[in-house]
Amino acid sequence: MAATGDLTSLIEAMRAALLPHAAAAAQPYLAHWPHAHPSRERPAVALPVLGWLGTAVAGAPAGVLRAVAEQLAALATSLEWRRSYSEAEAGARFLERYGYCELAGERGPVPSSALSVGFLLLGPETLYPAHRHPAQELYLPISGIASWQQGGTAFRERAPGDAIVHGVEEPHAMRTGAAPLLALYLWRGPGRGQTARLDAAPLPGGSARAARLLSSDVGGSQAQPGRRR
Ligand SMILES: [Fe+2]
């Protein structure tokens, strides 16, 4: 597990990055910010997507966002990086370019019964297909201009420092370009214990809907049927 002081410092740096949004989007999340010390042992688990973390750190704007990225990079190999989908669900290419880690919450090293706090990392030229979940969510991109979609509207570029809020069961998707995306995420609400689901139709055999959805993956990758976050 990461050193207690380092994790506490990183979580505090994440809070500082959210303060510009404290009067609006981030307010209900900051009200439940976890101030406990790490007390839960979690295994260190690395994923292929970490190969893009250095690029993400270099691309983070100077200031509080760069500070968050640098502190995360210093701890990254001691954290538990996770994926919620199998290869059969999401495809090998997506799984090589996707991962997240929870720092505080019901599973992360810092216990919190009200808020989940973590990071999402996506490699370049990657589509995270439309998905939804019962928890309310706030994303703060730390590095990388990506296109974000919510509620079936058109994809829209969002920059580091923008706050992006998703409501309960609101479908949303992200698509990176040349740069990887590193984003801070927060989950709140009674649905935090439930994982997200991709909107694509389920296997087996691969559905036409899933194939269409994933064939739009930027970079021209092979379509892979799949569903769920
Ligand atoms: Fe989400």
C-alpha cells in the first residue's frame, strides 16, 4: 500500500483542485470529503494503461492539476488499478487503454461511507462507450483534452479543470484523441456500491448494436462486442 502520508497528501491535492468548483458542481461532494487516514490494506496492481501516465503528467497544466498528476505518478505503482470489464465484454484494445483506481470509498485504502474518490486513465485514440450507473458522478479532467458525451447529446471537447457532472443512470461516454486522459472522479449517492454498465447489448455471440457501437472507436480498431464499466 502507498505510504500513508503520501496518500493523504494526494487526496488533499485533489480537494484543492476541486476548490474552483466548490460553490457549484463540487459542493455536494466536498461536503463529504474523506479526511480519514488510509487504514485499509489494498494490493498493488498495475495495468497496461499506466504506460500512458507519464505522458498524462507531462500534459497536465502547470499548477494544482500538475501537482495532482505528479503526486499520483509518484504513488501509481503502489495503488490498486482496476478494470470492471472482461475482454469478452469490452475487447482487448480497450482493456489495454483503460483503468481506474479508488483512493477513498468502500474499497480503497481510505474508508469513506459517503464518497468514492479516484482516478480514471484512458490511453489515446480510445472510445469509452456509453455507460451509466446509479451513483451520481463528478469528473475533473487533470490532463488531456477529450470529447465527452452525456445524455445522448453530441460529443463536446472538455479541457483539464472543467467539472463534468453525470446524474443517476445518465448515459455518458468519452473519446480521447492524440493525448491520454487522466481524470479525477467522485461518486456519491446510495448507488456507489454498484458498478456501471455499458449501454451496448449483451453477448453472447456479439450483437449488431454492440459491434456498431465499438466500431466507432477512434483509431480504426477492430470492433469488439461488449458492455458494462
Ligand atoms: Fe461514469
